[in-house]
Amino acid sequence: MVKITKVYTRTGDSGETGLVGGKRLPKDHPRIEAYGSVDELNSVLGLVLSFLVQKDASKRRKKLELIFEAIQQKLFDMGSELATLPGDEYEGQITIQAEDAEWLEKIIYAMNEELQPLK
């Protein structure tokens, strides 16, 4: 599980943001937009998860909770990868692989199988 210790750097930004490895990019760069969108998705998923935990005590809830938490972790990994320019990768950095997409597709397929037919 990712633990964020602080959300500020106190370095100022001049319209730029720092990446893993120390390089800086403008905040309107497509790479920054991409990992910002991943962060937003992760936040929404966390919000859904918090409501699910509050409203449902079933076994299905626990299964969904585990799936959502695993997806959130993959999204954190993806954000880290997007925040790292080629050549600035660090030892042990987790990267998203084709198998991750296949895993997610299997989950989507299994969930679709449980749905009632559309009318």
C-alpha cells in the first residue's frame, strides 16, 4: 500500500512540476495531464470504495473491496511510471504490463457475467 507522507514540497513551481529523477515539466504537459487523470480516477475509485464499505456488509462487498484496492494500487504504479521519464527509472520500480490489462479485462468480464441482461 502506498503511503504519502506529505503533499507539498515548499520549492515553488514557476508553472512546472518535478518528476521522479528530478527533471521538471510544464504543468500543462501531456504526461502531467495523464498522471493527473490517473490520480483523479484513483480518487473517484476510493470514494466509491468508501461508500461501498459504509453501505454494504455482504461477501460480495468484501470481494469488490479487494478488487478495488488492487486496482487502486495498479493506478498508483501507473502514476509513478508516468511521472518517470525514460532513463530515470529506479531499481524496483513497478511498471504496468500487458498482463495487468488482461487481469482487469477478466474482472470486467466476470462482473458482466453477473449482470442481468439489458432490456
